[in-house]
Amino acid sequence: EGSHVLRAKIDMKSTNMLMRDPLMYRILHRHHHRTGNDWKIYPMYDYAHGESDYIEQISHSICTLEFVMHRELYNWFLDQIQPELVSGSPEIPKQVRNDKALVFSPEATAVFDAGRALWSYYHSQKEVNVNASLYDIREYFQGRNMSGKMNTKSDDMLYMSLIVNLRTKLKELGNEILPKVYIYGFLLR
């Protein structure tokens, strides 16, 4: 443990630090909640992410901003996977990576735009959390009352208009996709 790892030999001169012979597996002598003490090697996140997406045949992986630099490594791992090595079964077809841009409905695009406007306004404030979730943003502007519950409104009128706009766009998107949820059988009435 700690003395041996498995690295992917890629390119030590790459401008992306993550491509410089990254760790794939590490040795851990720990009890695992599912496999007990049977396994001693565990994949690192960057490798496991691509490997599980391959097995599950994920065609589009959408990551948050903190993983943008990881995309090149994710794609490299996907290109290296051989089905018979992953599952013991050659029945899993080689994943076809779909590099085409996703096309979103006008309602989904409106949600992205409303969220981006709120996010931009939040990040124009002083001393904010760069990794803030929507909940964190709401807490920042709305604050908490004496009992510790989040206030329902804020004195910041621009924030209030942005959050109302986001909620409206989310509701419109929900109304747009609700019939499709039932059409494709995701839910039963």
C-alpha cells in the first residue's frame, strides 16, 4: 500500500498535467463495503469514470467546470478500453464516442441561460464560494432567520428577479418534458 501504483504511460511532456502518466490503480489494504477483503487494487476516479461510462454505454458525458481539464484523459481512457479486458465478455461493443454537440430544446436552453445569469451575478459579488451550488447561492442572498431556516426572500432585487426567472424557466421545462416522461414509459400514471 502506497509503494506500488499502476500508471498509464501517455506523455510526460503534455501541456495538460493530467496526461502526464496518470495513476490508474492504487493498492489499498482496506475492507470494502461490497467486496469485503477480496480486492486489493482500486481504480482512481479518472480511470473509473471512463471505464464505468464505457460499460454503461454512456454516449455523452456532461461534466461540471472543475472536470474540464479531465476531459482529455477521460477520452484517452475510453480509446484504450478493450471489451474483453473490462468485463470478461466480448459482448459489450466498442463504445462509439459521440463528439457531436448536443442540441437542447428552447426550454432547456432558457434554463441554462437563466442559471448562467444567476451564477454570473453571484460571482460578481465579493467573497463568494467558487464551487457554490444553487442552494449556496440562495443562502448567500437570502440569508437565514433566527431559527436557522433560510429566508424566503432577499432585499437584493436583481437577485430576486434572477431567481424568479430561473424558477419560471425550470417550470416551463418541466411542463415541456412531463408528457415525454410518460410517453417513453419512465413513469406510470
